[in-house]
Amino acid sequence: MTPARHTPTSTYRLQLQPDFPFAAAAEIVPYVADLGVSHLHLSPVLEAVPGSGHGYDVTDHTRVRAELGGEEGLRRLAAAARAAGLGVVLDIVPNHMAVPARAELNAPLWEVLREGPAAERATWFDIDWAAGGGRVLLPVLGGPLGEELDRLSVENGVLRYADRTFPLRPGTEHLPLPELLDAQHYRLAWWRLGRTELNYRRFFAISELIGLRVEEPAVFEATHATVLRLVAEGVVDGLRVDHPDGLADPGGYLARLHRRSGGAWIVAEKILGPGEQLPASWPIAGTTGYDALRHIDAVFTDPEGWEELTENYRAFTGAPPDLGGEWTPTVRRASYKMIGHELAAERERLTRTAVAVCARVPELRLRDHAPWTLRSALTELLVRLPVYRPYVTADGPPSPVDEAMLVTAADGARRMFQVPAEAAAVDTVRELALGRFGDGEGLTDFRVRFAQVASALRAKAVEDTACYRFTPLLSAAEVGGDPGQPALPPEAFHAFCARLQRDWPLTGTVLSTHDTKRSGDVRATLSALSEHPRGWSELVTRLTEETAAAGVRAPDPHVAWSTWQTAFALGFPDRERLLAAMMKTVRERGLHTTWTEQDAAYEAAVERFVLAGPCGPPLYPLTEFARELAPQIRANILGATLLHLTMPGVPDVYRGSERHYLALVDPDNRRLPQLPIPQLAALDDALNAGYDLATEKLRLTATALRLRRAHREWFGESAGYEPLAAQGPAAGHCLAFARSGRVVTAVTRLSRRLAHAGGWEETRLPLPPGTWRDRLGGQELTGTVRLSRLLADGPVALLVRED
């Protein structure tokens, strides 16, 4: 019998790693329970590459990771959690496995490399054997094969290269090395060849992660058996699914997972584009919450200030429209570069499939497309998709949304052909992507691969390139965000929340994760710049000029703008963290240096500027500017926190973010949590001793989480969401709503403009019927209240109706 499970009221995310294993997590269980969450949320726990700091590079689905304490350690942690009233949610990785240096650590891959297409588990991996002449390309060599031969050797029946190991095809052990290499089911090659010749599906552009074919029932069962057993035995209560868009059939996979898990609470890491809706047919609770993050951030961004800030940014950087000057052209150019460079191998596989299908399908109108026209048509369609991917399946016709999206993309793609007759290739590719010619050899492969490549392209071009190039306001350049329109009015937030409560009331919501480029508090800090655009722009100009006058010029104005913003948000001159974040920024941006083609002189100039600028004397005026904006930063941080914790959905609190949490892009956001953790019982004493943002945020978080846990019916599946409209001259600066007639949230937005306009004055907020008690300030309220009274002690209020 399946143990009884409860849907989370909130989760607390722990990033496990060898230095923070299950035993360390168990030590903080009492604190997490006292905080008010209902479930621990654990990063992946299955066996991974030794030393991995994240666990997404799985090597063995049959075992819980020994470096974390093994299955017994996980069970002890789960037992400690249950004893404290907590459940466990587990992060799982269905899309890919690691290609580890010691290939034997991945037993299915080792078998496939040894035995080739005839291997029992050859169907596990998405390998295009024909493209490699029956061999898998392994781009692992530091240079061309001829230059690396001396580093290759055979020892104890294993092929070795540096710290890497590979199996040998049976019967080839005693061949001379050149013949031995040619006789294997794999081809060792220079790592640079992976860009154009790789013949296995990977995670984005990471060749060290090979794609899994979990659409195959046997592969699903083998890779999920351990996790599903832990769910069935009550060790695990819910699941977070990593990157479902990489799968052949995300909806089909989630339906199978839903059935096999007995209806467990499941959320999927689906990144929704602007206006995109989660497929209604997916039998899950919802997303992991990046759509909520986007809407929360947006209401604390001043639209007028952002426009002014963007104009000042363009004047300062001189960035051309497609190289950071405007969002849409920047995304388009990055997409062209990505599909023709990092993802060139993926495009070539699609092209080969399209050519073969057009030659084989009986439809005569598919004949006589030159390969270059099909390749061009693929490129032009893919770069025009506004979301991660379509969801066309073999079960029925494409959805109206997918059809409209591809028709619109095709309309733009055709215009890129000079000869109209050759543009017919666009229609062919569009129809293939929509599954118009049915399924079968080649047809299914094209339809599936088109969607998978689309998702990889969107992630790499938008998240990992354009978000580092278009940077007027760094808080907008976030996963799931819309840097081209980062500000939204309260009405948009209310509409979003009403839709969540109606359609996805148990979806996940987040502000900070292991993947956010900047933590929620960093983004809330940066959002304050949208309320002071002129002051910020003048400060950046002055500090850049002063640093240059002192002998250190910025490598380019673009990096200067981003560096000063990052330093402002971090708040203190941590050289190591700031330098690491900026080095990642310039490499991802790819305008002067990249991960694979590093410009040592440029990177040295970046380091000199970081150390002489934000980590040098200019730190002081930067600090003074931050002090001037401190009230707005406080209002944004506390406001975003309260919205996150009381809006529809299940809030996920990233470890440490219950306090003032300033983290930059990974690996900075995956640092170990600070221990020991302060006791919640001391909160009131700490607050009475004086203002401290970290303590104030912790108290707010604990108050809201405890309320959710004690009264899950006020916030859960059958709860209500009612927008509350303030009345008066400053009404637009208050965002308020009620939950189930029992809880009222009120937050201040755009507080600098509010102060300059004279404050709340006669603005009031009509409360629902009843007597209300502020759980943060303690005052009792009824009827229509002045916001100057309601928010006298702070920028936010959390009211509970007293019976």
C-alpha cells in the first residue's frame, strides 16, 4: 500500500554535495521545520560524477550517491525529516547522463561503447550511428589525434588517455594502437570536432552529458526504478523534473511518471516564454516557478525608469541593436550564431534527416529541395521560434498554438530567400515539424529532433548569450524573464495569480534557485535602479572616468556597465566572487572572449578593471549610492518575499534565502549554506535591538511559512485569490490581495517615486469584512484603512482575520 502523502505547503531547497551530504542536511532539519516549511527539497541524489557539486551528471540510476551517504544516509535524513513533520521532494534528471572521464562509471554507456549498436542497452542513448559510420564520436582529446597518440595506451584491457578510460571492443586488445583505435565502436577525436561532427544528442551544447531516450518504456523503467521505489516506500513524497523540454515527448513522459509515482506531487522545470501557457494536458502540479519569478520581479520594476535607464545604457555603451543595443535583434543574432556554431552538429543531423525524408516520402512536392535550402529553412524557422519548443506528438494533430507559432515563423523565414521557388523548403520543414506527413522512418525522428534542438537553441541563445549582451538592467536578464519588457503593472500580476489559482494552484514558485543568474535579493536590489536611472547613469560615467584617470581603463563600456551593476548589487568588495561572475559574464557574452576561444589579454584587462574599479577606491561612492537607495531596496526585498510566500502556488525557499541572500551566477549560488543557523526564537529580541534586513526578512519568511503550514486550506487547491484595489492618489504603489477571505497581503512598490510624490497621503485600502491583525506589526484593523497607518512600520503587511 502506498504511504499517505501530503502536498507541500512550501519546500526548502538544499543543494547537496560531498561537503554537504545527507548527514549535514539532517543537522538542519529542526531549523527547517521551525522555519515553517512542509518539505525538504533535495538536489539530485543518484550516483554522479565523483566530486560533482550539483549531481545533474548522473552515472548510475540504480544507486543513491555514496559521496552523500548512500541510500541508508538518505533514509536516515528522510526519517529525521518525518520525525520533525517534514516530507521530502526529490530532483530527478530524466534527460541525460554523464559521459564521465572514467567511462566505466556509466555502465550502460560503457556497454554501448564496447559492443556498439548491437549492445543490449544501445537504445538508451540518442545516437545517430549512420552519421558516424557506425561509431560514436567522443570529442575528448586535447588536440588532433595524431598529436595525442603518445598519450594513449592500453592497460589491463582498457584504453587510457590521461585520466580517461574507455572499453575495448572484444578481440581488439592486442592490435597495434592505430588499428585498435579504428576497430572500436567509438572514435576518439579532438574536442573541437564536437561542434560539427558529434553524433549523439547532448544536454544543450555540453558534450559531457549524453541524452537519454526515456520515451522507450524499458529505458524509463530502468532509469526510474530506484526513485519510484523510494516514492512507493514513502521515503520521497514529490518530484521535481529537470529540463523536460529535452525529451522526445515531455507530455507522454510526465503522464507515465504521474501514473508510476501513484499521483505524487510533480513539478517540471519548464521555462515559459512571454504569454506562453503550460500545456493543459500535462498531469502535473505545474512548473518549478520561473514564471512566478518573472511576474514578481516585474511589479517592482519602474517602466518609465527602465526606458530612461535603457536609453542611457545605449548612449554609454554604444552597443549596436543586434549586439546588446536592443533585445529582439540581440536574441536573433545570438540564435544565428548558436545554431551555426555550437549547435552545428544538431542542425546537420536535422538537415540529413530532412534530405532523406524528402527523397523517400511519396509526396512528390517534397522532391528536389537542395540540401542547402533545407538547411537554411531549418535555420530561419528555428531562430524565429518565440518559445522553447512545440509539443507535436503522434497522438493527434498539432495544437492551434503550435501551428500558429510555426506558421508565423515560416512567414518570416520565407522572406530570407531571394528566389521564391527555393523558399518552398520553408513550408516543407514547417510541415515536417508539425507532423503533417505522419510518423515512420525519418518522419518521427525529424519531428522529435526539431523540437529538441529548438529547446537547446532557445536556452543557449537567450539565457546563455543574449541575457549577457543586453544589460541595461541586470535584474531583467533572468531565466524565464523578458529583458525586453521587464516591467508589468499590478493588474498583470493579479491576472497571472488568478490563472494560477484556477488552473495550477499547486504549481511551484521561486525567487532564487541553483540556476538563477542572480538571487532574488540581488535582483530586488538592482530593480531599485529603475527608480533612479539618471543618478545611476551619471554615477557609472563618473566612476568609469575616474578609474581610467587612475590608470585602468575598462576593456569596453559594455563590461564597465555590467561590472558596476554587479558590484552595486553584491554590496561589498568580494574580489573572488565578483571577478568570477564577471569572467563568466564576458565568456558567455562571447563578444571578445569565449569559453573555448579565450582572449587572455582581454580577460586580463577585465580583471584589472574589476580590481581597480569596484574593488578599489570607487567602491566608496558606489556604497554611498547604495545607502541612498536602501529604503527602496528594503521595500523591494521584503515586498518580493511576501508576494512569493502568499501568492498561489507552493513556494520554494532556496537554502539561505530566508535571510538577506546575495548570490551571483553559479557556482556562486551553490556555495555551502552558512552554519550554524540562528535560532528563530531569538528573532523578536533581535528586531527589538535595532533594524537588520536579514533578521527582518527571516522573521517575515517564518511568519508566512508557518501560516501556510497551519492553514493549508487558505492557500491550497481550493483556496481563493481576490485582488484588493487601493483608493487615492498613490493607489498604484500598493499591490494587495486576499487569500480565501482570511489573509491579506499588502506590499509597497516603486517606493522612491512614491516618496517623491509625497507619500501615501490620503490613499486607503478597503479590507474585506472582519477584524484583521497584522502578524508583522501587531496592529488591529477594520474597514478601509489609511496606507500610511497600515504600512507605518514597514513596506509590507501580512494581515490575518480574527474570528
